[in-house]
Amino acid sequence: SPSLLQVQAASRTVRDQALEALRSAHGVNVGLIMTALHGKKQGFEEVLKMIDEMAKALKQEQVDDIKKKEYCGEEINKVQDHIKEVDFQIGDLSAQIEAQEEAIETYTADIKTLKQSIKDLDKAVAEATEQRKAEHEAYVAEAADNSAALELLGFAKNRLNKFYHPKDYKEAPVEEKSEEEQMEEAYSFVQIRNDPPAVVKHEKSDTGGVIGLMDMLIQDLKKEMQTAEFEEKEAQKDYEQLMGDSKAKRATDVAAIQEKTATLAETEGELQDLKGQQRDRYNEFMSNTEYLTQVHHDCDSSMSDYDARKEARNQELEGLSKAKDIVNGADFSLIQTSAVVKPHAAMLTKAQETSCSASDEQHRRMIASKFALLQGFCEDM
């Protein structure tokens, strides 16, 4: 019937306009709608439902895209900041490790120097002890010789005094004799008395020069003995001072070695701990660097074409919106089957008359856009 033909023509017009609106956009969603419109198997209600669902999906994609962009930016900044922090920690640990290694070298060198100092000190003490023993033995021997010489000079002077200065002569101590020696001496005295020796008279001469020379020798020898005794005491005093100082220095060096050895062990332990921390920070640095690479791999492409995707999505939404407006702009009777077209013929006729009789062109276009079935009707009136 003419009404049915008009409905079908109007339906084609709506489909064509909707397809034209969709052609300005691109995308899988638009393609599905266009396929549905071309197929003509689905009514406009189903097409509208598809448009709403696809528009909803596109909007959700945009929301997800925004969230991913924000996540990517925040995550990349966070990981980069953490990498910088870890890298700074690695540098700080490297400086601490270098300082500890230098300290270990210093402690090791100091301990070696102290040990060598103790070794040299012990050697010097041993040499000084041997020298002191030798000096003391020489002094004792010299003192004995000087004492013997002094005694001999005194004896000689005394014998001279017996003849030249009897007043200065000193009798030798009388030794106690045994009974036999006394008998022999008595017998000898009897013989001597029976045969007395001839008396010889000696004439004394001036012996002051010889005795004076002996006195000089005795005084020089005494001075020499006093000097040797003083030097011996001073040498012994210096030796004892040296032994005391050496003992104190050795004790100080030993204590220093013990302290530095303990500090060295502690420093070596700290060095191992620092190296362990450095390994941990390095592993953390590498893992974060790898993770940052993964984040860039996941985010760079999506972030680089974010604006293009957003623009394409907006175009799809705009095309869907236009298509929806076109379909919604047609009278609902256009999506009915031929069995329900006739009851609405009166409405279409009234709309036709209203549109075609309207003097306001803008008003006529608004009515014509609302009732796409009227396209071509006004020209016939």
C-alpha cells in the first residue's frame, strides 16, 4: 500500500542518514553499527541499544585510559625517584667502603710499623745489655789492676821511707808463727849472735825526688780510679734509665698493637657489612631498572598515542551520538512492522499537513527532521 511504501522509504532514509553520520567516524564499534544498519535484519530499537552499549563501552575505555595514563606517569616517576635514591645510596656506600679500605691499610701499616719497632727495640736493648756487661767487666778488671798498682806503689814508698824517712815508715803487720818457725828463728838468732855481722854505716842521700814522683803516680792513679768509678756509676744509671724507657715504650707499643688489631678486625667486619649493603642496593637498583623498562614497555606506546586514541574515541562517540539522534528523530512507527503501520496513518497525515503548511521554514525543518517520513511529501502538495 502507499502508506507501507512511505514507511519503508522513510526507514531507508533514516538508515542512510545514520550511515552517513557514522561514516565520519572510524572504529570497530562504528563498523558494527554500520553492519547492523546495512543488514536490515535488526530494528531501530536494537540498533539504539547497540549504540548505547557501545557508547558506554567507549566511555569506560576512556576512563580506563585516563587511569592508565595517570598510573603510568605516577609509577614511572616513583620508580625513577627510587632508582635515584638507591643510586645515591650506592655512591654513599662506595665512599664509605673506600674510607674503610684506606683505614684498614693504615691500621695494617701501623701494626707492621709497631711490630718492627718492638723488634728493633728488643735488639737495641740486647745490644745495650751486652755492651753494659762488657763495660762493667772492663771496669772491674781495670779497678782490680789499679788497686794492685796502688798497693804496690804504697809498698814501694813505704820501703823507701824505712831508709829515708823512718818516721813515715810503717811496719808490716806481724804474722803469727808456728812453734816450729819460732824454734828455727831462735836457733838462727843464736847462730847470728855467735857470729855477728860487721856493722856497715850508710850515708843517707836526698831522696825527695823519687818519693815525690811516687806520690804523683799514686795521686794520678787514685784520680783515674775515681773517674773510672764515676763513669761506671753513670753508665749503669744510663743503662737502667734506658731499660726503663725501653720497657715503657715496649708496653705502649704492645698496647697500641692490641688496640689497632681490635680496631682493624672491627673495621674489616664493617667493611664486609658495607659491601653486603652495597650488593643489596645494587641488586635493588638492577631490579628497579628492569621494572622501569617493563613499565616503559607497557606504558610508552599507550601514552604516546593517548591523544590520538582519545580523538578517535571522541569521533566514534560523536558518530554514534549523531546516528542515535537521527534514529531517535524518526517517528517510532518507522520501526514497526507493516502490520502496525495503518493505525498511525492519521498521525502521519497530520504531521504532513502541519509541516507542509507551516509558514516558518525553520519550523518546517524542525518538524521534517522529527518526522523523516515526510521527506518528499511537501513537494507533492
